[in-house]
Amino acid sequence: METNIRDIPHVEFIAQLVRHLVSVPLSQVQSTKRGSVALIVRLVLPNDEPFPTIDLTSFAQLKTPASLVQVVSAFLNKPALAAAKAQILFIQRAKYPGDPWSGHIGFPGGKCDPTDASDQATAERETQEELGVDLTNPGDFLYLGRLDDTCLYSLFTPMRMVASPHVYLQVCRDTPGMAISDEVASAHWVEFDHILQAMARPAQPFSKTYRSIPINIASRLFPAYRHLRPMWYRLFERVVGSMHYTVLSLKHTPQNSIVRTTDHAAATTESWCGSMSFASDTELYLWGLSLSMLSSLVDLSLPIKPRLVSRAYVSIASPWPQMEPCLWADVNYALNKAHGILWSPYRRKPWYVKVQQGPQGRIVGNNDDFFRTYFHVLRVVFPLSCVCKAAIIGYLSKLAISGTIKLVKLLLVQFSEHACISRLCSI
């Protein structure tokens, strides 16, 4: 029996998230190209409701995972927060010519600096620079932990970079004043209910509720020929088509938004996603790396079994990227079947954890991430589809040639018989 997930108090999601952040082993990826982002959660009460204070005394003394869970649980269990609504902070990056992330929706953060002491320090420094918000102030924010490292892949090429997501909880009523930098176009607090709605009603590939961003495969594999467009490039582009990445639409409101510029609905400029918009006056369009991070956060915060959400629910980042439905329906079918099995909620954290012994004898998680699992499957399914299509085309061509030869022979025989009859009649 399915449960209306939107009826569950939001504080239960946060309490479950904290418990899993401190208990589930992390999956960390070693890479010199690293970045960090901050996923900031806040609880909102009506203006006339008093906001409770959090007692950090025991946590400040012990600094242990158990004390963190105890402090956060005591804070969330206060009656005043029973009806609180959770919100998550998203930003839209400013639009700059040549910037591959121009206009994209994501979380505050950026590349690691050699002077940063840790990935967490990077997330806090970048948030300070981009939004003017000090995440290290204990009176405003509490660090809950980090999610699994998320890897950026590019079609069939190796891993490009690693992003480390860090989760913070705002523990005061009013968010400190934001001073948005030139790197950010706008900041938006999005209701957690909109994310829960996407979980309760998962979109099926290419259905009416399905939204995607098409990425031209030829331009990604052969960027040097994108403007020259030789004949072989155009043929490859027509045959292979685009890869459609899933988009999660998130509604936002003016009262929960801070906009630095007024052109946030304009298209991006020279982005590798092409000329498209990632935000409108009412919605944000989240996809790719940021959507994968949000999916990891939701996985760890779900207080009920995934099968009680919806039978069709796999993850909020689902489905996997789809190829052209007309040209590669067989590939999409195989991908979606594999997705339901290999990326089932019961094959992911916190329900399933692959562990190994890491540095200094620590137990670390070794789970695959969303896109790595996808590309592993695609590297098997796509070549098999090409071989099968080539075999079918070859077989049909052989039948066509054989049929053509038989037809020609039949016509020649009939022509010879007709010629003989004509000669006999003339005699």
C-alpha cells in the first residue's frame, strides 16, 4: 500500500538524514580536479510562531557523531517545529559567454583552492564569496555532514571532475542577509514539498510529464568539428541524434527568491548545452550533477521504505538519460529495464552499502553513482544495438539483392520467351 509522502512531517526527513549522514560509510573518489558545494536546508514557520533555539552545548564539548544526532533530534522534536516546512537553497549561475555552466541551476560552491584545508572549507569559502553567507557561524548554521562524492562524466570519455556535497541546517528563523556576487544571477529557496511531489508521481520517459535537456552527441564527442560540420559529422549527427537528460522542475516564488539581475529567463550564451533556459519566472530546471546530488540527499532522508512511496519510484533523478526514441528505442528499453534493477532504491544507500577498507583502516562506502552506473550499462547496450542493427540491415540487404537478382532473371526469361514466340509467329 502506497503512502502519501507529503503527509509526513518535514522534520522526520531531516532527522533521518542526520542519522544516515553520521552512520552510513561515505563513497569518496580521489581526484585532483575537485569542487565542493553546500546543500543548505532551512525550516520555515508562520511569522506568528516562535522559533525554538538549538542547544549546542553537548555537541560543542564532545564533537562526536552521536552528540550531533542527539542535539539535532532534540531540536527537531520541539513542538514548535512539528508543522515546519523545509526548504532547500538553489542558485542560478550568472550568464557569461564561453562558460559551460552559464545560467545553470545548482548549489553554491566551486572549485577547490590549494589553500583550502578540506572539501568542507571549499564549500564554506565559495558560499561566502557567492552569497555572502557565513556557514561557519554556529548561531545560524549547523554542519550535518557530507554526501557521497559525485563524479562528472562526459558521454564515453573518462571522468572529468569530482564534486563533494556538504549538508547544512539553518538553525535560526531568518536567513542572514545575502550579498549575491557577480557569479550568481539569483538565489531561490524551494519548498521540499515540490521534491516530494516528484517522488509520488515519477515521470516516465517521453511522457507528458517528462522533461529533458537534449545534448547533441556529435558536438560532445567531436567538439572541434562542431562549426565546420563536414559530411561525416552531419551523417553521424543524423544517425546518433541527441541524448536526453532528465530535468526536475522546481517551483519557486518571488518572496523566497533573491534576484540580482532581471534576465534570468534568458537563454544561456555559448553553453555546451546549446541555447536554452534553465529557469523561468515560476520554475527552476535542475538536471545533471546537481540533480544527482539532490537525489543522494533524498535517498538518505526518506523515513519510509521506497516501495511505500510509489511502485514506479526509482529516484528523483530518474530516468537515466535517454537516446532518440525513434532511432534507439531498443537501447532506451534496455537502459530503462537495467535502471529499474541496478539503480533500484534497494541497491543504493542507505539500504545497500558496498564497503571496503580505506586509508588508515577506515571503512568507506564503495557504491557506484548515478552516472557511472548509467555509462557502464550504456557501453554494453549501445555497441550491441549497433551490431544487431548492422546484422539486420546486412540480412535485409542480402534478401533485397537476392530478390532483385531473381526478378531480373525472371524478366530475362520472360523476355526470351516473348522473343521466341515473336519469331515463330513471323515465320
